[in-house]
Amino acid sequence: MISAGTTLRRIRETKPLVHQITNYVVMNETANATLAIGALPVMAHAQEEVEEMARLASSLVINIGTLSEHWVEAMLLAGGAASARGIPVVLDPVGAGATAYRTQTSRRILDVVDVTVLRGNAGEVGTLVGAEAEVRGVESMSVAGEPADLAREAGRRLRLVASVTGPVDHVSDGERVLAVVNGHPLLSAVTGTGCISTALTGCFLAAKPEAPLEAAAEALAAFGVAAEDAADGAAGPGTFHARLYDALAALDPDTLDERTRIEEL
Amino acid sequence: MISAGTTLRRIRETKPLVHQITNYVVMNETANATLAIGALPVMAHAQEEVEEMARLASSLVINIGTLSEHWVEAMLLAGGAASARGIPVVLDPVGAGATAYRTQTSRRILDVVDVTVLRGNAGEVGTLVGAEAEVRGVESMSVAGEPADLAREAGRRLRLVASVTGPVDHVSDGERVLAVVNGHPLLSAVTGTGCISTALTGCFLAAKPEAPLEAAAEALAAFGVAAEDAADGAAGPGTFHARLYDALAALDPDTLDERTRIEEL
Amino acid sequence: MISAGTTLRRIRETKPLVHQITNYVVMNETANATLAIGALPVMAHAQEEVEEMARLASSLVINIGTLSEHWVEAMLLAGGAASARGIPVVLDPVGAGATAYRTQTSRRILDVVDVTVLRGNAGEVGTLVGAEAEVRGVESMSVAGEPADLAREAGRRLRLVASVTGPVDHVSDGERVLAVVNGHPLLSAVTGTGCISTALTGCFLAAKPEAPLEAAAEALAAFGVAAEDAADGAAGPGTFHARLYDALAALDPDTLDERTRIEEL
């Protein structure tokens, strides 16, 4: 059953620990978004401790935004430890398709780790399923075909839940496809909002590990509703950004479901 | 003598350089808090330069929030250089108790460096004095005993000033215990506010190196007053966070002492 | 021809990719400023990919604020790849003069890379041309002589465009000197505003590579105008900081030239 409100209530009650190995640009932002939604973030990337930390967590978020070899090794170790315990893992393949190193690293993680949800833009996910995709830096420029089909194809081929964000988000386990219409254009004016959606996916997954397709869609919908609230009264990307955490913290489990726009295609 | 206002005035007049080797999540935040209180932050972690930089500074802040081996080596080098010159050092043992690596690294730094103030939550400080403590990620979940006793015990055993933050903060040199009641619940809704309190401790210590117990308590009280001001009118953690720097910059040395609530137990 | 408005329009129309190898403290801030002005930021520092990423970009920004050996190697690789393709490079020698490592690294980059614009404060730039300069941490404390002369001297000796920021900014190619009077004192109350001016220099240079002297001055003027707008109504450094991105995004190409104050000396 899809109910972002129910899962949000569960997050607030259980305060799951969400281990994040993410990029330098957005660490503060994803930690604050995690706190605002009601979960507990922990950032740790040393090979000496990532396995221990991953085992303590309710979900693991891996984001390759500013990858380098030591960090990739840590991601593989943490991912392996999480997989072995059945702890859900979210992967954000930032910039896959832009450089060979990012594409290869994403594939390497997908090979070794039991990734539960792959959260990326159309160019990144398209690259990983072999579609014709154009990625410029960390932006998706174009990808062949419909995003719903891309999500389904990625879910099916990679055997995970593919969460493809864009003007409309598409989440698929390879069979079902959920479209999420919530959101606001200002999200693309602030760096790291994609990474925040990945972190929030980790939070929802931690509270609803039994239903990753639904959890992934609920996370995007909840974030989209918060963005809609934050944009109301914002004077630009800077005040929008500050208000985004206010809006996440103010999300009301009792009314959230009336506002989320998740449709099964 | 305890007077946060006097020490704040001194910071604003002398603009001490505060060298910070801290974590990726909060670097921007602690630098901005340092500037807002009136001191000059400098972030440098390369082994090639940390000793030289530490010697130029009026205090050194070591924070292990996102530790790894290269960084720990740099912390030890910088700490050693500061100790040799009598430059005060603040240590924030982020997550001690959560993983063995964090506990061992904190102990290693305490062994090698002449730490002036240890600033942590009850779980972290409790771990380092062998109390039964539960730490989840970087959050303190529970610790045996009273926080005032924990601070005194830590101060006595580790021969430093222990600054244990929580709903009420307790600062002790092993004999005297100062309780600081200023603060606001929104502080726990923003990541890195513990790290900011550590950085501000470094600023106050730089301006009042002769009285670390008082300086540590004054720093927490000043930060608490700023948090009270920032919360007034904030719509949530995001706007509170932005307003926190406004409030730190607006702290008035002339009226601060009327507002700080520091009590000797 | 000097026209910040024309260059800004060009940035918004072409959305150039600006590759940034910068410091941990300001990555989020420079990425958001880059987005707000209308360009696309990408942060990548692994030796495995920096050359490939630099070749995809319209300009490269190198900032040594939290340098270490792996990062310096990546800066040299990326800078070399950019130079070989004629892609403009901006160097921010953060803290040159404060430690030997920072001075030497800045010189090493200047030797190996075809730096188009050197953007620093008077102490940093003065250090690199052998002037008597005092740098404290990352702050310029004093430097012998007039800033206009320093900029001209640096431009001439280092054979690049020197962009020396301060209360008034001076930009010179070694012959002509442009003074930029826009700006606001609150800029110095927020960490990383120097780094943001460097990133924006990269954006303007990407859109006007044929005229680096003008592009560098226009970037500083546009940022100064945004700071003036952001300060209007800000309650301190925290709200000013958030409003700065609003103001950058709201800059109007049609009216910008009326507000910029760039004078040829």
C-alpha cells in the first residue's frame, strides 16, 4: 500500500539510523534533510569502520558524486556488509555517463552490492542500462525513449527498484511503474537536491524495507510536497533552500497522503 | 571570573586565528560560526602544513567527525605542534562509542596531544572514561549516571576540561562543575551544532587561554543565547540555521552576561 | 567591450559547464553560486577522471583552500588537460603566504598550467610576485604598495590576468587596470565569498574566453551587485548568505550594466 504519511510517521517514531557515504558537496545538506524528515544521519567513510557502521544502520546510502579510489573501496565494503545483513542500499550514480570512471564505478558497485534502489536522473540510469544517453557533468541532457520505459527497463535488467527523477519521477521494480508528479522547478536551481532525494529514499526505505518500490516513490512525493511548500514565499534559490528544511520538518503525516500525487501507470 | 561578554569583546578586538581540522559535513558551518563570533577560521589538514598552521594559530580544534587515516595523522601532528607551544587544543570525539575506530582514535589523540578541552555529548565522553554509554551513529542515546558527575569524572581522569553538552551542558575541570542552561531544542534539529559549539569553544579559549573551564562554559552559554535569539521567529530548522549566524554576529558584549545562565554546582 | 549584462545573458543562454576542483569548505556554496548565475557546476577531483572532465568543460576552476597531495596532483592533471585544449583556467591560491606548502603549490601550478586568471586577495597575490605581504590563515593582513600596482605587476610578471579582490577590486593583464567598486562589507562576514568570486570568474570566462580581463572584472562586478542586493534587508551574515543566491539568480542582464561600477584606471 502506498502511503507516504504512514511511512513518515514510522520514520518519526523509530528514528532510523541512515548511514551515508556521499559526496563532499552535499554532506551537510543530506544530513540536514535526514534530520528534518525525522531520521538520524551518520557520515562515515573510513575503510576501518564502514562495515561496522553499516551494520548499525537501518539503511545505507551510497553516492558517488565526488568519488575517488579510497572512497569507492569504502563504498564496496559498506555495501557488502549491508547486503550480507539484508540492510537496504540506495545507490546514486552521480555523473554516470559523463566520465568513464563514473560509469565503471557505478557498474562495479551494482555488481558487488545488492542495491535495493538506484536513484538517478534519466541520463545516469540510461547509461547504466545501455540506452543512448547524454550526460553533461552531473546533468542529464537527453536520453532516448520515454522515462517510464527507462525506469521499467532499468528495474527489470538490473533487478532492483529504479527511481528516475525528472520533471515527473518514475519508479519501477521492472514490472509496475509509479509516476510521482510532486515537486517544483526551484529544485533544479539548488545543487544537491537530487542527492537529498537519494538520502530521503534511504530514510523511507529504512522505515519500510519490505516494500522498496512504494518507499522510493513515497520519498520522492514527500520531498516534492516539501519543495512545493518551500517555494511558496521563497524569493529565489537561496531562501528556497533554507525553507526546504523547514518544510521537510513541517510535513504532517496526517495530511501528507492528500497531497502526494503518485499514480500507477 | 566568568564573563562571556568580556571574552566575546576580547575575541572581537583580537580576532584570533582558530585552526580547525574538522569534518567534511560541517566545515562551512564552523567556519561561518567562527567568523560570526568575531574570530578568523582557517581549515588546513595536509601533513605538509598542519604543524606550521597550528603554530600560527591561537587555538586548534580537532574534530573526528569524518575521520580517516591521513586526517588522523594530521590531527596528531598539529596537536603535537600546538601542545609543544602551549597553544590550547579542543577535541571533539564525534561518534566515540559508535565504532571501535572512533573510540580508539579519540584515545590515541588524548594520549599524544595535550588536549585542553574535550567537547562531546554524554555518550562520547562516557565512552572515553569507561562509563556504560550507548551511542548510535553520532547521537548519544544513553549513559549511566548524572551528567554533572560524568563531566567531573572525565575532567579528573583525563586531566582536562570536560565539556559535556546536552539539554543542560556540564563543564568541569575535575573539581568544579559549571552548568550551562542556555540553548534551544532546535539546535538538535540541525546537523553540526555540536561541532559549532566545539569551534566556538576554540574561539573563546583563544581569547581566554588562562581559564579554560570558564572559557568553555562561556562559549556554550554564548552559543545558547544566540540559539535562543535565532529560534525567535524561525519557521523551522532551515531558517533557524541561517538566523543562527545572524544571532552570533549580533551578540552584544555589553548585555551578554545578563542573558547567560551559567551556574556553579 | 565591458558589459557584464551581455556576458551574463550569454551564460544563461549557453549554460557552460564549469569544472571546479575546489576546497571542502565551499564546494556547496560555489556550486550553488554557479547554478544561480546560470552555469552548470561539476565537482570532480579523482586523478582517474579529471582530465576527461576538464576537456568536457568550458572553463576550469582550481582552488587550493584545503589542499593535499592527491588533490594537487589532480589539479595539475586537470590544468594540463585544460591548457592543452585552450580551455581557460582560474586559479585561487588560497592562503599563499600563510604556509610554505600553499606558496609552493601555487607556484607549482602557475609553472605547469596555463593559468588565465589568478584570483586572490592582496596578500596571496603579493606573495606570488614577491611583494612583502602578510597573510594570516586565509586572510590578507597587509601588503606593500598600492593594489592597482600590485595587480598590474602580477599580470605583467606572471603573464596572466591578475584579479586582486579587496574593498575595491583591481583586475589587470599587466597593462590595463580595471577597478571594480561594487560589493558590500557583509561579504567578508561569510566564509567562501572569495571562492565564490573565483567560481563566478570561471563562469564569465567560460562565456567570454576571448576577453579574460573584461570577463574577470565583469564577474566581480556582477557578484558585487548581487551582494548589494542581498545585503538590503539581511539581518546578518546568515540571512545575507541565503539571499546572496537569490540575488545572483535575480540579476537582470538588461539592467546589470547600469549598476556595475567598473572603471579603467
